[in-house]
Amino acid sequence: AINPRNEAFYNTPNQRTFSYTFDFWPRNETEAEAVTKIIHMFKYNSAPGLSDSGGFFVTPNYFKISYMFNNGPNPHLHKIGACFCTDVEVDYTPDGQVTTFANGQPVHTKLTVNFLEDRVLTKADVGMKPGEGV
């Protein structure tokens, strides 16, 4: 006889990851320079530092991400804990060819940033409003 029961094993909780993709189409060289600064900010803050002795890595900077609405956090979207930026992907040829302004800055750039929360969320972090159930 076939056993109709299905079993699942719980191994371990995982830290949540988030990925955001930004498609930049600057209209002029000034806006293209702003895109360059944004990309540099993500690259810089996602890289580890070195201790004063140079023998140890120092944790990269934290990111605090929140979805905003009307000058405050959006209460209808999930909250995100403190994160580390784990990867910065920059595509200067999302159209399949390099196209630049006169100064060499790209006219189209695709930026993807990946984040990892610094800890595993628990039920205490999520909370539950009275009357809500699973």
C-alpha cells in the first residue's frame, strides 16, 4: 500500500535576500554623471574595508531600505531589516551595443544591486496584529 502522508523536514532558517534593478536613461551628460555617482556609491559601500593593521577585513556598510509613500514609510508593504549589499552588477550595454555621450558616458545603464539582511527574522520581528491568523 502507498503511504498517503507527505513529510517535510525543517533544516534551518535563511536570511532574506532582495534584488533591485534600475534602468537609467540619462538625458544629458549632467544626468549621466549622476548615474556614475550612484553606481560608485553602491560599489564603495558594498566593498569591505581593511583594518588598520591591514590583516583583517572590516564589514561593509549597512543599508537601511524602506518603501516610501507620502513622506513616510509605506505601511502596506513589507519592512526590510538592515542589509549588506552583496553584489553590484552594472551593464553598460543593455541594448547590445555601447552608445555614449560626447564625453564617453553611457546613454543607457542597467544597475542591479543584491542585498542580504544581516540576521534571520523571527516571529517577534514580523509580529501579528490581534485577530490575524495564518
